[in-house]
Amino acid sequence: MKEIGTKMLQTERLILRRFVESDAETMFQNWASSAENLTYVTWNPHPDVGVTRNSSRNSIASYANPNYYKWVICLKEKPEQVIGDISIVEMDEIDSSCEIGYVLGKDYWGRGIMTEALKAVLDFCFTQAGFQKVRARYASLNPASGRVMEKAGMSYLKTIANGVERKDCVADLIYYQISREDR
């Protein structure tokens, strides 16, 4: 694995880039304040934009670490408006693997945006950062997230029964994976 940090990525429709402080307002509006958007993630909705601003500042400060990988997702047509984020949330140096997590504003669901972003980050993980395996997981109550993983080329790995116990729900946790050789 190489410690190269978050690099800007582009796809046909998207720009994936580092957070900047001015992103806090649209992050708050598009997903950070929405309970529906955050039902299956590990953090709670932000009560006000100040909390989002602090979160953004923490991300920005973390970019100094060359092993920190977190991108905001923007449409090329509106690069100043962030619509989601995608990041490497866990790394294992022993087997050169990582886990990716992502969230997308509800107004942008169902358009293939997250699949496009995930494919770009998977490509980055294998061709630039030197990972050998990449995992992602989703709560069984959120099958759309599993479809994103499948469309990005990932395959079912395992299920942890009742692996999600939070936010008034209990669900299985379903893992998908792709390895460098699978591509």
C-alpha cells in the first residue's frame, strides 16, 4: 500500500475531491441533516450547520495524513455543490485491504451516481494506492446500497446476522468485496 492521500478523481459526470470549508452548507442541506439519508450510517444527523462545519474542518485537517482518503462527490456541472461523500473507513496493512463507506443526498438517488463514484474509488485503490482487496458493507434493510456494490463489480462475501443494531432498527450486515485480480 502506498500512502498517497486523497487525490482528485473525475468520471464522466463527477468530480471527487477533498473537502473545503465552503462545502459545509451544501453538505448540511444535501445529506448531513437528513435522518432519512443517514438511516444506515454510523453517525447521527447534524442538528445545525455548525456541527457540519466542524466535521468538515476535521476532514480538512486529516488530509495532512497521507493515509487519509475521503472525497466529496460533486456533479461536474455544479462543482461547488457537494452531493455526497465516499471514503476509506478502515485499512488492514497485513493483507493490503480496505473498506469503503459512502453516503449520497436523497435527491440524487437512483441515477447511478454512487456506482460511478464507487468505481472511480475502486480504480484509485487498485491502480494508485496499491490495495489488494476492497470491501464495503450495507444493512440488509438498504438493498439499494448492495446493488451499487454489485454494479461496481463487487461480489458477496458474508453476512453477519443482526450486525446492525442502532437507530431503532436491527438488520443483517452484508459484506461485499473485490480483489485486484477480480477486475
